[in-house]
Amino acid sequence: MSRLFGSVRSRATLGATLVVAVALVAAGTALLLSLRANLTGEAGTRAERSAQAVASELAARTPLDKLSGLDAEDTPVQIVDEDGVLLAASEDLERISGTGASEVTPEPARSDDDDGDQDDDRDDRDDDSLGPGEIAPGASYTNGTATIDGDTEDYRFAAVEVETPDRGRLTVHAGAPLAAEHSAVGTALTAMLIGFPLLLGVVAAVTWLVTGRALRPVEGIRREMAAITASEDLRRRVPEPATHDEIARLARTTNATLAALETSVERQRAFVADASHELRSPIASLRTQLEVAAAHPELLDLEGAVEDTVRLQNLAADLLLLARLDAGERPAGTRVELAALAREAAEGRQGVTVEAERAETAGSRGQLARVLANLLDNAERHARERITVTVRREGGEAVVGVADDGEGVAEADRERIFERFVRLDAARSRDDGGAGLGLAIARDVAVRHGGTLTAGAAPAGGALFELRLPLAGADRGTPRV
């Protein structure tokens, strides 16, 4: 069963069919009840009219054997007195139920004395709601059966009371057949039993076809994604339907995700290749020096070995930090005072001037210190004499600037220098230029802190790197003096 309804298409078809089935059953039940109530009400109205007609004749002192209402073929009539004794009934009526008077043979006619006694008995009763010759308003209704000329059918009976001048309070029971009601309800029920399954079949078929057509692009997307997974070819894309619905947006989003994944994978591959290349040089140099020292201890270049080891250590630390940043490591939300951080980063460096006002941001003190150190290292490699570090507040941001008086960065290279393992021609030297990771790390850290890092031209003609970070919540607004 779970496999049968394991697809969206089958579940949608089942759900739509069940909803329509419940709606049809509810509507059909309401229709049948309403039809039955209307037809039963019409039968009751006909029965009441017949009873009222007989009651009118009784009120006019018409003898029982002269009542015209007793001759109707399809309307059984009974007349009973206050004691429930049957006084008259329709000629062909053989049996009746539902009126409270089961007898169909009238009592023998009473004599005048009997009538007199009846009058006396009636006078003893304390019921003056109706006067002589008056008919009670309204009627009471019951359902029952009657047998006329051997045919037994269901009837709707109406009971009407009348106060006669000579016989006292009489009750007239008249019935109207319910055959039309039974026939109409039966016909409607038969039509529903035949039509509802057909309609449900049509609903199920249409839902199956419509959902299949709507989900066909999804199946195409699934097959292509399976093929991409099997082939590991991230250059492939899923088909985008020429529509403007949710499935088309899903396909476009999937293709965008594949493009981002392809870019990320290519970036990781390039990163691994560049990292391998950068690591190979210091490792090979260090190995060579150690091998030479093992064979000829007097030729050991201890200073060079230490430099290669330090460079290798720094490169490994940079690669580790980049790996953590790529993994989505978020900075701690502690307050960092950037002016103090700038002074600490500039301490011990030659030719560095700090001009800073108090500005706080939220983040990792260690990572932000690494950004300033990388910017200052880059400035020292290119500056002639002077490096200036500024910290200021600008709107809701803290701006840290590192400017040098060197040759600067060409406008065409101001974005490329933030790429990993990128070194401009002037910085190709392994000893002076580094591995090309410092600025890439600095920008990644800035982005993780909700800020930016850009390169531009300094007033002195050299390079200017501006780090913009959001001010901490307590610092937003007017700067403190």
C-alpha cells in the first residue's frame, strides 16, 4: 500500500477523489432528505385538505352515510369519536395502521337515546375549546399503511378535530399515498448510485492526467540530477520548462545551485592545486638543506632552514584558517575596540603612524587582528617610507584604513589581488611576496564580520585598503568624545 501511494501523483489523485466522494455523499444525502421532506409535506397537505373537507361536512350535520369524502379511491378516511370508537370509514378500506384506530368496521348507528346519552356525556366533559360546528385549526400528522381493495401502501395521515352539533367531538383521519415520494426518492438514489461512481472515476482520471502533466518536468529534473550525480559532471544543467510556475522556479533554482556548486568545486580544486604547489617549494628546500647537512654538517644553512620552516608554518596556519572560513565558521560576538587593536598591530613596525578614534565592532578579536596584520604586512612590502593607519566612524560603520606611499595597485588589479594565491608581478618573489593568501584571508574575515574590504588609491599615491565593519549596537549614532 505504501508503494502504491508512494508518489505525489497517486496521493493527489486519491486525495482529490476522496474529497469529491465525501462532498458527493454529503450533497446526495442532503438532496434525498430534502426531496423526501418536500414530497412527504405535499402528501400531508393533500391529506389535510381531505380531512378538512370531511370535517366541514360533519360540521354541517351531513349524515355519515352521505359524506362525499368517504368515496375517494386513493384517500382512506376514518372518523372516530372522543373515545376512539370508529364511526365511519372509506368503503374499500380493509386495514389501516398509524391513525390510532385500527378498526375499519364502523359501530352500529346509535339510537336517539344513545345520542341523548352521548350528549349528556359530552356535557359532563370539561372541554369548551371548540363550539358546535367549529373545526380545529391545523392538523396532526402520522405515517402509516392502509389496505384498499387488497393493495397495501404507505400513507401520510392527517388528523383534524371537529365539534359536531349532534355527535360531539369527532376526529377525521385522512390519508394521502406516499408512492410518489418513494418512487422519486428511489429514482434519485438509483441515479446517485450509478452516477456517483462514474463521476468519481472521471475525477480520478482527470486528476491523474493533470498531475502527471504537471509533474512531468519534475521527473525530468530528477532524471537529470541522477545523471549528474552518476557522472559527477557539474557542468550539466536540469531542463527548465517554458512556464512561470513553481516548477520552473525550482528548475532555475536548481541550476543556480549547480552553478554555485560547480564554482565551489572548481575553487576547491584550484585551492588544493595551488596549496600543493606552495607547500612543495618550502618542503623541498627544507629537505634539500637537511639532506646536505646530513652528508656535510659544515654546510648546514641553519638560518635558511629556520626561514623555510617559519614560512611553512605560516602557510599551514593560513590554509587552516581558510578551511575554517570556508566551513562557515562564524566570529564570536564580543566587542572589539578597533583603535586599540590598530595600535597593537602597528607596535614594533617601522614607519607606521596610527591616527585613530574610538570605534567598537562585534566579532572575533583574533581574526580582526589577523586582518590588520595582513594589511600591514602587505603595506610594508610595498611602502617606500611611510604607512598610515586610520580608524574613524562614518555613519553606522567603523572604517579602518591602511595606506602606504608605494607604487599603488593598478585599477584593473584591485579586485584580483583578493583572490587566493594571486601575486602581482612585483610580488612574485617567494621571499618577499608571500603565498598570496594574506589579502584573501583579510577579505574573507571582513565578509564573515558583515563588512567589506576594498583597495584604492592613497592620497600619497600608494595603495589604500579600507576595512568597513558595522559598529557595535552601543556605538551607533553620535561618536563619543
